[in-house]
Amino acid sequence: MAEGPFAVLGIAPTLDLGAVKRAYFAALPRHPPHADPAGFARLRGAYDALQSPTARASLTLSAPLDLAALWAARAAEAELAEARAARVTSVELLRAQERAERFTDVLRALTLDEAVTLVPR
Amino acid sequence: MARKAKTAPSARAAYEAAMARRDVTAALGAYARLPPDEKQVAAPTLGPIVRSTVTDAHRKKKWEHLRVLAAEVQGAPDLLTVPGSPEGTARAAWPLLWAAGSFDVAARLAPLVSAWLGGAHPRLARAVEAWVKSSGAPEASLLPDLPGLDSHAPPKPRPPGKGLRVKVPLPATPAEAKGAVAALYASLGWEAVWDVVGFQWLPGCGAAVADVLRCEVVRWGVHAALDPSRGGDDRSQPLVYAATCALRATSKAAIRDDVMLMIRLALAARTSGRVATEALQRALLAAASDPALRAIADDLAAGLAPPEKVSAADVELLHEHWTLTRDARLWSVAIDWWRILRQAAHAAYGLLDVPPWLLSWTREIAGDTDYWRQQAKDSQRCESTLLALLSLGTEEAVDRFIARCWDLVDDRAKRRVAEHEADLLTEEPEDDGFAEDSFMSFLNRLTGRAREMSSGSFARRKRLSPKLLSRHERLLLAEVDASDNAAEARDVIERFYRGGGTPRIAAEAVAIAARDASNAYTHLIGSDLVVRFARDVDGLAVAFTGLLTYNVPTPLVLRFAKTLLQADEVLPGPRSTKTAAAITSAGSLVAQHTKPRAPKAPKAPKAPKAPKAPKAPKAPKAKRAAAAPARPSEALPPDEPVVRTQQPHARRRGGSDG
């Protein structure tokens, strides 16, 4: 089965022409026209096919959807790492909020005499 | 000063009245208005009562009462002060501090507590002070360890979805927004992202931050939909929210790839379930809001298959899509879905009203020549959309369609519409679940138009519906009056006559012809009228009654009367009272005009001519008129006597069609 243009360029389906260009120029040294004319022709054909926005859109839609690969690619994104780093802050924030709410709930139900007995000096 | 002097007695009276009925809240209100010297007198009495009321309310957990007391007492803290006992003061102020309801009030009451607590229990005093100063959100390290408050325990698990209410500070800059959404996703999951961003942040942040937040929600929504642990509708739910955000995001280019992935996911996950369908529709809507993706979104939406269970919201989403792109193909899809929905509703609980937005949409499509030109290329599609238009076409929509687009419909589709009409005529009206009456009437009108078109007699004339005719009756009469010549007047009358579907309107046209057109023409359309209703006794009766009312030449009325009598004989059946009355009067009219004349007396032999008498001078016209009453037949040619049963102007009062 013939490979789709995105697969030839080795990128995930995208509408971004810049990404297509970058992939084309990155792959060009691997298929120089004088050494690998067939490979170059394939590469060039894929690049040309992705020039029009409509073609990119329809090829993106018709590209096979590999959910596992997409999930892995997404999970590996820098944003996820950033989220993991930010997680500490977020959890701390929530924990403090949780404690404050609990502190209010407990103390408001007590008289002052009961509160001073409960809280250690 | 005068005002103060005036206020003091009334405040004192109110205070005393409140004390008499032991209403502490009212007493506190009046106490606040007392002059200082009187306050000093009242405080020793009111103070103990207030303190005991507070203790009692706290014991009974009457938080609302305590909140009111706190609001009143904050301005008069001396009422809580127990002389010589700071501990007693703190004990009285403690419940009010926690029940204050506002941190401003709590901050005013806090010194009464901490005056004693700071020395006796410094840790608790610090915690209370931090709690008040931070408006209920102190740092965790400042709070003492209470039983059940484990500093290392994870946050309590919360139910996902809309019940989640996490108070996380609003990001102030776009850079913060990105990290904050990522943190929410990492710590609490997708539901928290939607909940916090959608309900807490978006309403209160600036445009730039909001746009970044929306783009982030789209990104994490797609991420959640890719999650292998999710499946079916569960996977589609994040896409619904993400697509909602994508629609409103202004940086379309930043999320273009995400929107495309969203569509691919929705297409792949589509199980015809409710959420999956909504996700796909919303994703297409988001794509349609981006000019770069609009064409592809329209193509996909125009080819959408109906979900297993169509809902009104699904159809409305198609309408929303159409308002963005004005692609009329969506209307066909919407109508198909609407028919399915309507059939299901009919089976379950009865007929479903057509929503106003669908009617106005249909009206617009009905007059859209470009759309019908496109449809005309494919006869089959044209036919199905035409039937769809009829199935919920309003009268106005069908009129618009006939006026502008009927010529675009090909003959095959016209023929199919006629066949469909014939099929429907043989069916029971309730079989299909549609409003068959209106459907049938529209079909009839369209096929009537088709016949006119094929005969070519009215190809260039505007067709008016019976309803419009009755509304435009006056206008048409004015048109006849305004006609420059007889041919023009005839044209107007003929339009009126042919357009009217009821005998009454047709009879009116004949009457107008009798008034304004030539006798020959009046006879022509009168004869046509007789032929038109020859097989319809009721119709003939109505037309005959109408003609009797107007100034119509007698031979025509007589012809009508004879036809009516013949039809009554040939077509037996039960007659309504009106029809029976018309038949009776037709009988008497015919009898009156066909009365055998008395045999003529034999001619007497001619007498020789007497010489002519000299002529008398002519009397003036007016005198002649006064001398002898005018005969009706005088106004017309000698062969056309007139039946005058009513004054001409009375004709305009008849409104109904019989």
C-alpha cells in the first residue's frame, strides 16, 4: 500500500505548512536527487501534495487514526512535564484550602472552653 | 442638634419597647441610635442579655441568628465586655467571630477574643489571627493540628463534574494561564479543568488570558479524549467541552490542528450515541468558525448521518452551523433529522410543534434561488428536498418558493411531487405522523401550479394564494379602477378569478367583470365559472348566492340557476341549509323567467293610419325621472335584463367564502 504524504515526510497529520516544510527539508539530505532519485521524487511528491490547505485538511482527515500513538505523542509533550511539575503547587494549594475549611468547621462548632482544650498550647 | 434631639426620644422609645418584648435584635438596633450618655445607662442591662442570647444561639446552632447579632454587636463591642474578666469577653465574642459571615465583621470582633487568647493560648490565637487576616485561607503551617486534620493526608476526593468547586487563584497573565490549566489537569484531571476554567476563571479574566485558557482547554480536552482508559461517550464528553471552547477562541490558527484532531477523534469514536454525535457536531461547528477549515466542515456536516436517537438539540446545532456558514445543504440534513425526530415523538407522545427557528430557516431556504439551482442539478435530491420543504413549509415559505424558485425545479421532480400527492390521498391522514392537512394543501397548491405551468396559460402571471386574495381584494378592485384600458382591467380580473380557489371569490370576480368589463367578457368568465363548478353542488350554490348579491346580468344568473338545478338532480345527496335555500331560490328564479306567456290575441285587421299629431315639447330629463320610476333593464342593452336584489356597495360586506 502506498504511504500517505504525511507518512513519507515522517510527521503526524497537520495543517501547519511550516511543519510540512520543516519535515521536508529535514528529510531532503536523506534522499539527495542525484543519489536517490526515486526517494527524492517520493519526497517531493508528498511535499507538493501538501501545499494546498484543502489537501492538507482532507489528507489529515483521511489519515489513519492511531490512538495509542497519538496518546503517547501527546503524553510526551512538554506540557505534560510542565503539568507534573506544577502539580506540587496545585496540590499544596488544595491541601491548605482543605485544612482551612476543616479548621473553620471544627472550631465554629466549639465553645471557647472546648477549643482551648482541643488545641495544644 | 435639633435632629439629634428629635432622634433620641424615638430611639429611647424603640429601645424600651424592644426590651419590653424581649426582642434583643431590635433592642440592639435602637441601642446603636441612643446618645452616648444613655448608652452608658442601658449597657449594664442590655449586655448580659446579649451575651446570654449569643450563648444560647450558639448552643442551638442558630447560625443565621448569630450572624445578625454579630452584625449588630460589631458597632457596640462594649456590650460583650464583662467588667474585669477578659476571658468572659472572649467567651462571648468567640461564637460571633465564627458566625460573622463576613471577614470584615470578624476582623472587628477578633480583638475581643485575642486580648485574652494571646496570653492564654498563643498557638490558637495565632491561627485565629491568620484565619481572619487571610479571609479564611491561611497557610497550612499556621493552623494547629486538630483531630482529623492530618497534615499529610491527601485532599479529600471530590466528585468529578459540575459538583466540583475548587478555589484556585485566577491566573493574571497568559503565561500563568497556560501553566495553571496544565497544573489543574495534572492534579485533578480533565473534569477540574473544565469546571474551574469554565465556571471560575473565564467569567472574571481579561480577554488575552481568556483566549489562552480556551486554547488550553481545547488542548487538554483532546488529550483527555485520547486517554486509552476512556471509551465511547466518556471519551466524547471532553470533546464536547473542548469544541465549545474552540468555537469561542479567537486564536483559531493556534488550535487548528487540535480542532482537526478533534474531528478525527469524533468521527472515529462515533457510535451514534448522543454525546458522540454532539461531540462531532460541535467539533464541526468549531471548524466552521475557522475560515481555513470552513469548507471541509461544511462538506462533513452536509454528509452527516442521523444519530440513533435524534434530539431537537442536534437539529439546532445544524442550524447554528448554518448561521456560521450559510451552507443550505445543512437545511436538508436538518429537515431529514427533524422528520425522524417528529416520527419518534409522534409514536411516543403525539405531535411535535415545529420550532420558530426552523420555520424561519425554511422560509429563507424557500427563497434561496442559488440553493434550488444547485438542487435542480440532481433530480432525486431536488425531489426529496422539495418534499421536505412541503413537509414543514409555512404558507409564506411555499409562496416564496413558488414565486422565485418553482421554474428551477425539473419536470421529473414536479411529476414525483404530483405522484406523492396521489399516494397521500389514498393514505389515512394519521399514518405518517405529520401534519398531513397542511402538507396536502401545499402539495395541492404546488401541483396546481405545475398544471398551470404545463398549460402555459399563466406562465408569466403571479400566482396568489386564496388567503392572499382575500387580503388583497381591495387592492385588486383598486387595480381594476386604475386600469387604463379594458384589456388591462380584464387581465386584473382574470388574475383574480383564476387565483381564487373558492366559488365565492370566483363569483366576486364575475361581479367585478359585470361592473367594469365588457358584457362579452363577463359572459366568457361566467360560463367558465359554470363549467368549473358544474360537478360541485355546494360550490354552485355559493357562487349562485354570490351572483344574486351582485349586479350580474340576468341571463348569466339564470344559466347558473339552471345548472344548479340540474346538478341537484344529477348529483343526489344531503344538502346543507344554505345549499337548499340557494336551490329553492334558483328554482323560483327559473320559474319566474320561464313563465309561459299568455297566448297572443289574434291580430286585429289593420286600421287605416291616422294623421300624426304634432310633437309636444320635450320635458327636462330630471322631470322625466321623477315622473316614472326607472326600470332596471334600462341601464343595459335590451337583451340583458338585470337582477337587482341588493345595492352594489353591499357586496363588499360579504367576507366569507361560503
